[in-house]
Amino acid sequence: MHRLPAHILRDLFCKGEISAEQIAETTLKRIQAHDHQIGAFLNLLSERTRHQALKLDEKRKKGGRLGKLAGVPIAIKDNMHIEGEITTCASKFLENYRAPYSATVTQLLEEEDALLIGKTNLDEFAMGSSTENSAYHKTKNPWDLSCTPGGSSGGSAAAVAARFCPLALGSDTGGSIRQPAAFCGIVGYKPTYGRVSRYGLVAFASSLDQIGPFSNYVADTALVMEVIGRHCKNDSTSLNIPQEPYSKNLSHSLEGALIGVPWRFLEELPEKSKQNFADSMETFKRLGATIIDIDLDILKYSVQIYYVLATAEASTNLARFDGIRYGKRSSRATTLDEVYDFSRQEGFGPEVKKRILLGTYVLSSGYKDAYYQKAQKVRTLMIKKFQEAFQQCQMIAIPTSPISTFPIGSIQDPLQMYLQDIFTIGANIAGLPAISIPSGFIEDKRPFGLQLIAPQLHDTKIFQFAHAFEMKTKYNQAIPPSFDDEVHS
Amino acid sequence: MTDTPYRDWEPVIGLEIHVQLNTKSKLFSAAPNRFGDEPNTNISIVCTGQPGSLPVLNKEAVRKAIQLGCAVQAEIPLFSKFDRKSYFYPDSPRNFQITQFDQPIIVGGSVPVEIDGHIKYFQLHHAHLEDDAGMLKHFSSFAGVDYNRAGLPLIEIVSEPCIHSPKEASAYAMAIKAIMQYLDASDCNMEEGSLRFDCNVSVRKKTEKGLRPKVEIKNLNSFYNMEIAIENEIRRQIRAYESHPNEHPKNVVKSGTFRFDPDRKENILMRQKEEADDYRYFPEPDLPPIVLTTSEIEEIRASLPELPFERLTRYRTQYQLPDNTAQLLVDDKRLADYFEEASSVYSQPKTIANWITVEFAGRFKESGKSLLDSGILAFHIGKLVELIETGKITGKIAKSVADDMVAHPGKDPEHIIKENPDYQPIDDTSSIEPLVDQVLAANPQSIADYKEGKKRAFDFLVGQVMKLCKGKASPAIVNELLNKKLQ
């Protein structure tokens, strides 16, 4: 069952060939048997899942309308709310925070009868590229347990790669869905900014954050996007456009398609990464596409402007965590200032503190012009450069990450960690849809990812290109050997 | 202004007025906009700063802001935006306020106010939308926060430093209050906090062009107290400069914030500000900018109700009310509406205005209540005047009737008269005629004077008849009889 795509699983359930209860039990058993090796989950919602499964089986018996994701187990990154369940954001600060409402995306998934099986691990408050910054535990890469699954949505990526569930949700601010997808050899998608509601997603950087799905099949990604890609009246940045039938238009010939590659920007890539990427471009040529050279040198400023803009927004988004209304309030505090100081001192991890300090600094009087304003101007330039590039091509292709996964603890220098996002940040800065799809392995057990970026609202096109690549290469069908077994009840 | 009491010093005052808009819900969430409910009952995930919550702009608030912009002839930019203003305090649910820093919805504008017989146009710098903070309440061993007020829509109206006396300050503030009331954009209730003022006060020599250091005064809960607080500060600064004539102004008057103590009627220093607070403003990424069209704005402009200054002009020219009376009525929309309702019963505006602003107001002065909240119907005041003007009762009796109306609010003056025989005019000619004869017999000189054309003699005779019958005779009948008998 674990090898089945979500859309097939759903069909089997609807036809009555498998019950929701069976799906739930098999899923929960697999996780209980294997997750201690990986640590994908922070909180397994066993009771809720079993309860929803029972209700779903009832509904099917009575002939009720079955949703697009009926019976499909989905894992949710633990920075999105499910009403009544704890949302920790992998932080000590929110250790006991019970969500008073559900995020729009989790509501939409449950309306389509998905089974929300658990909350997955992440870098604390989504700040990181390896899930090593979680305040609870580190998640391992199912392909190589000594390595990271990437971050910040490492738990969700690992869960899907290990086939604990066919789908998971993550959030992507500078690459936090795409990079873990690449590291774990799965499909990770960041939609056009505003396509998916951020209501109920604990904000990191408001103008960059987007929620998106992980899967093993582009078709499944398209299916989930049909469900969560809606206008939301509770999110003012949500696009007021109708939902699109992404999964209906997947098959499309790439004959004559123009794919732009910023070759000059890729010159510094390690040899193996370069080779893998070049092979992927050959695949597109065989599919009928033409590869052209484009100029995206401006991406070299990605990391700098990201760490100014994202941290500035984050410093204010995280100001609400003050120990006054909810979350951790330090027991040592005796004055108001101490409530603020000690609660935040004890509740936040070092990376979070670092970014709040940085964000506060770049907005402060005397520095704002040099840092925040300047970065905003470069942001505008980056948006323009992408627009210029898209006048010459329909799709941009670059590697998702310069390297494949790395051993846990091997990157200590924060700047070196930040550079992991050099290829992914651009799509967040410009609000563009972007996908990472498996493009093989560059070392024995280390998956590598290919990234496709399209103009805003060209989400359908990305699915078409990605689907074609997937059909041709079948890299997505590789399963980490240690997790490719059935659990017999 | 002629001889000012400040010698060769000129006070320079700017007002920042915060007005709570009376929208149904808060500025960025659907939580109800209501005063006086139990703490933390009118809240939502947005106004308690829950993680994952997002602001959604209240369109009604934008509309009211545009109405204000039109009412003060301001520029209403087609593009304005929100900014985050960061500071930590328990009454702030997100530890940043959403406000408009450099591209507000209203720019400039002017407010005409009548002062000492001429019109002064007070200039606005701008007005912007922002959300209100919660309220801290201090108990014996802890403090509590009530977030009912957090997130309420405020419009902050910032004047240019074009106010030059405490009297001008309160006149300007009253004009703003009146405009907001007339637009039905706010309850403007100072006791409930839907109207709050902060003043910035500095002084300079009349010949100076630049501005000297200013001081902020907060916690002003009435126009009267505002005038006292400003006057205190003007005097303090003048004294300071005069006792340190050779020092640089910024070393004499230091920037700071004062709080007005309404019991001691003193300004108390809250904090000295050595440097400006750094709020780290940046554009609010969760809200798109406000983009308006000219036709939207013009539609709102075309649907503006009559504004206070327009009404003032109308009362002067159309009703010929004296200046003070007109201003008094106009300043409070409810009172002006009350007056118009009374006038619709009987059209004698000057008299009605006098009954409202002098006679009845005087009767409530001691109790501190207002005619508007007394339960006396405007309709009844109109009736009272009608009864006087049509000669059914005398002016003297009318005053007693008014006393009764105050004692029994809501009672119809016609019923009051019916129930009290003393008020009923004697209107049968046969009982009055002997009295007229009596007076004529006793005053031959007056008859002679009248025959010579002295009108006053007639009024004297009328008065004498009234005296005899204790004011109860129908004036119409007395007049008629006297006229007849004097032919």
C-alpha cells in the first residue's frame, strides 16, 4: 500500500477495495514501526485519524459524497494549525499551544476527506535548512540516516520519502519545501505567492511564505493543489481567482517548449551536481524542448537580500511570542520586562534569536536605508530580471540545491548553511511558482533535485513540464530500501 | 487676536486627535466594536495576536475615512498603505501596531472655525487609519489586560502647528468632534474614550519663524481640561525661557510627555524623551495597499450629509439665530437635530433656540444633566412655543409650565396646562371685561397718552390688567378688549 500514489489509493477506497480503517491502521503501524529511525513526526494524531477513518467508512457505506482526497493519509508540518491539536513550530515556546482554530489548508483537506495523521518536525519556526534547529529532535534522511532530510520542512519530506504517507504539507519561505524534496528524492512544490492561503500558518516572513505539498508523483501534487489552491477571505494576500483543475491538464507535449537556463550562474557548481543537471537538460531535449541561455546573475544577491527581508519580517512576526497571552511564560520572571526577556530567552532556540536580532537591526533607525530599503530595491530588480527572462522562455530550470544532502552536524558555519538556499530563494522573492522533482542520484544514496520555475500563475505549466520529466525518467519511483516493506498486521 | 496675554511670546500648538470609528466590527477582524462589555468578550484570534492569524481590512472604516477627507477638503491619494509600528507592551497583542506611516489615506485638509467673530481655517497635516490597543487594568497584586478595545478602528487626525491659544485648541477640537458626529463616523464620547486628544505645545517669540522644542500632553478628557493644561504649559515654558534668557532653547525646555491630572489640574511629567523612539516602521506585508478610484471618492463626496459649518451658516442666514446660539446648537449634532425637530412643530426658530439653549439649559445646569438626555421631547418644546405665540398662555405661565416639564419629563405641555387651573388662561371675555374697565378707570393719564400716539401706554395698560388677574388672562382677549374700549 505504501507504494501507491494518493490518487490511486483514493480510488481504491472509493471503490470499496480498501477501507479507511485499514488505511489508517496500516499507516499508523508503519509509522510506529519505523519512525523511531527517522523522527519525521513530532505528534502522531492516532486517535483523530482512527476517528476520522471510522466516520469516512460510515459515509461511504451511506453513499455520501466522497472528497477528492478521501482516505488519503496526509502529514502536516507542525507550523500549521489543526483546531484542538498542539502546534509547536518545533519550539519550546509553543510546547503546549493548542490551536483555537484550523488553518484554511487543513480545513480544506478535511473537507475533502483526507486523514490528517500527524504533525511533522521542522527547523524551529521554519528557520533553517536541515531540520537540525528543531527544539525537540533531529530528523534523519530516509536515504541515508546519517544525513539531514533538508529543511525547514524536513519532517514532512522524510515522511513522504519513507512512504509513511503519500502526501504531506510543508511551507516554503526561501526553499523550505523544495530543498528537502530534493534531499529526499521526492516532489516538492511551492505555488505562486497568494495561490494558497496562509491563514493558520504560523508566519515566518509574510511576503515570502507559501504552503505547498510533498508527494512522490506530480499527479498527486496537482490533486492536492486543486484542493488547497483557493481564494481565502481570511488572508488578504490570497489571490481572488477561481480554483484551477490542475490534475486534468497534466499530459502536454513539450515539443517546441523553451526552457531557460542561467548557465553562467551555474559555473561554480560541484562537478557531480553539474553533470546531473546537464543530464536533466538532455532529457528535456529528448522530450522536444529547446534549452536556451538566460541571464539570472542577479541571483547571486539572493542570500543577502533574503536574510535582510525575511529576518526583518520575522522579527515582527515573532514579536507576539512574549509570554503574556499564550505559550511559554518564564517562571523566573517577576517584572514585566522579565516576562518578555526570560520567556523569549528560554523559549527560543539560538537560530531564531539570531534572526530576530538581525531583523531588528536591519530595520532600526540609521540602518534601515542601508539594509532594508536597499534589499527591497534589489528585490524589485530581481522581479524584473525574472520577467525579462520569461520573455525568452516559458520555464526556467536550475538545480534545487548546489549539493545533495550532507551529514547531520557537518555544517556549523551559518553562512555556509544559508548558501544552501541560493537557487531557491529567487522564486520566493519574486512570488513565482517553483517545483523540485527527483533527478536521480549523484552519490550512492544521495538524491538530487531539479527545479523548474515558471511565471506567476503558470502553475499548470509547471505540472505539465514536471509530469513529462517524471514519466520519462521515473526517478520518483525509487524508494529508500530500508523503508520499502509492508508491515503485516 | 488683539492684545494677547503672552506679551511678545506666541504659543504654537498642534493637536493629535484619535477618533474611534463606529463601525460594526474592528479594523482588521470581525470581532464586534462595542463599548462596556465584559473584558475579553469582543475578541478574535486577530486581536489577541494568535499565531497564524492575519488582518483583513474593514471596508466601512475606509469609507468613513474618505468621508472625513471629503468633509475637510483634503487630498485623498488613490494609493495609500499600512505599516507596522513595533513596540512591546502588554496592551499590544502583536507587539506591533498596524498604522499608516508615510502614505496615509488623507493628506492636508482644512477645518473652518468661527472664533471671536471671524473665521479661521485650521490646517490638517494628515489623517490616517490605525488600530487601537487593549486596556491595562491594575489590581492589587497583578495587572490584567482587556483586549476588547484592541483592534478597534482609529482615525488619527494630525493638525499643523497652526493653533495659537488654548481657546483656539478647544474650538478646533470641537469642530473636529462635530464633523465626525455629523458624518456619523464616531460616537465622539470622551468619557468612553472614543475621542482622545494629545497636544504638542511650544512657544516662541512672535518674530521667530522656526519652532522651539515642544512638549506633549496626554490624558485630556474634556475640552475645558485641555485648555487648562495647555495654558499651564504655555506659562511654564515662558517662565523657563524668561529665567534663562541666554541659554539655547533645547536646554531650557526639554522634550517630554506630560499627563494632565484632572483633580489637581496640573501637568505631571511622565517621561523625558532624550531621543525619539525607534518604531522600525516598514510596510505591512499582510495587507495590500488601499487603491481607490476617483469615481469611488466622488460618490462618497456627493453623499456627504450637511456639515457643521454649513449648518452654522444656514442657522445664521436662514433662521437669523444670533452667533453664539447658532454655534452652541451646531457644536452638538444631537442638539441641533433636537432644535430642528422642535422647529418643525412651530416655526419660530429664535424663540425655540432660546428656550433650548437658555431656559431649559438653565433649568438643568445644577443637576448637570443635559436636556437631550432628560426625556423631554423636542416636539413638546415646539408645542410650548406654539402655545405662547398663539396667545394661549402668557410668557410667565410658560415658565412655570417649563418647570413642570422638567419635573415630569415626557409630559405634554397641553396636558400640564389642562391639569392645572392656575395655568389655564381666563379666556371668557365676560370675566376679563370688568378688569379692563377697572384698569381704564384707574389710569386716565395712560389713556390720554395712548390717544396722543404713545404706544407704550397701551402695553402699560395690558400689564396692569395682567397684574390684576395674576397673568392668567388670555393676552389675545385683553388686547382685543382694550383696543375696543380705547376707540
